[in-house]
Amino acid sequence: MNKNDWIVYLIRCSDNSLYCGITNHLTKRLKAHNSGKGAKYTRTRRPVALEAISHKMTKSEALKLEYYIKQVPARKKVPELTKQEAKMAVDLKKQLQQVSKEIKAFSKKVEKLVAAAEKAAKPKIAAAKKVAPKKAAPKKAVAKKTAAKKAPAKKAVAKKTKAKKTAPAKKAAPKKKAPAKKAAKVTAADAVLKVVNRAKKGVNTAAIMKKTGFDNKKVANIIFKLKKQGKIKNPEKGLYVKA
């Protein structure tokens, strides 16, 4: 995570209360909370587990969102934080659609310019063809053509019969191989669910990160969605098992 990419995060304390903060290095910040070097509030409420995170933003935007989330009641904090992320995604989608429209308009202008340039070049090419003189055929080529015309028809017939006799047998066309079926794509959510399902006694976030190679933010978002879908459950803080 870059220094300029800040996020707002929510962590669940051992007393089931929520703590909201901002950081530009989530993994480092979570370790600080669990080691007692984080916020004063979390020192006596360890261990803590990540509950939700926002999208990346500037520090100024993160401070404003943190203040807003702290004013919201505890039961609405997580939905409100994820709602803010959804709004950002919608805004980004609108911006991309606008850029796509501008690119299409620019592409049409370029096509019109190319067509106009080709139209203007056609009369010049036609005029150049009319002006260019026809080249006279060389005398030797004319003499060969006349000699070929005078040759007896019998030789031509004999050549044809020879060609027929020596014609090679047609090779059988090779059979086309049937295209191999493409394997179904495995999504990030499938990968996380597979890890959780394999662990009989449950698995924590760190183990999921290690086995999937995903970062903390991605794992936290996938876990939140899977819990919401009812595919996994959370019997203990920071521990996830198959539902």
C-alpha cells in the first residue's frame, strides 16, 4: 500500500465493541493493535479482528469518513462503511462510461478524416495513371508468342496425356481435432471458500492470506460477502469455518 493511499477500517474488539480508525498500512496497524501498541481504546480489549475496510483515498478524505462513521450507531457502522465504498464504485463506473463515450466520438472523427483524405487522393491517382505512357512489349517476347501459336497441336495433346498419367494421387484431408474444453475459471471467493471448507477446526485470516496469496483487504471483503451469503460462519473472533 502506498503512503498516499489511506483507508478507513473497523475492528471488532474482544468485548464485541467496534473501533474505527485510518491507516496507510493495514497489516502493520492490526499488528500494533493486537500487540498493545495501537490505540488506547484497544489496549485493554485485545485481541481484535478486522470487520470492514473502505476503498483507498487521500488522508483528508479518510479523516472525514472516519469522523462520519464514528457518529453513526454501532449497528450501522459496518453497512455504512461498505455503502460508502459502493458509492465510490458507482461514481467510478460513471466516469469510465463518460471516457468511453469520448473515445468513441474521437474515433468517429478520425474515421471521417481518413475517409476525406482517401477521397481527396483518388483524383490525383487517376490523373497519374492517365499521364503514364504504355510500355512497348520487347521484340523477343513477341517472337516467342508467335512461335508458340504455330506449334502443332499434337505436341500439346501428348503433353496433356503425359500429365494425366503422372498426376499424383490426392492425399486425404487430415481430420480436424475437436477443440479442447476450457476449464471453468476459479474466482477469488471460490479460492477462499475452498480453504475454509478444508479446515475442519477453522482457519484465521492470516492462514487464508498465506494459502491464497491475497492481501488482507481482499480476504476481509471476501469473508464479509461469504458470511453474508451464509456459506461460512464465525464461531470465534478471527476464526472461520464452513457453514
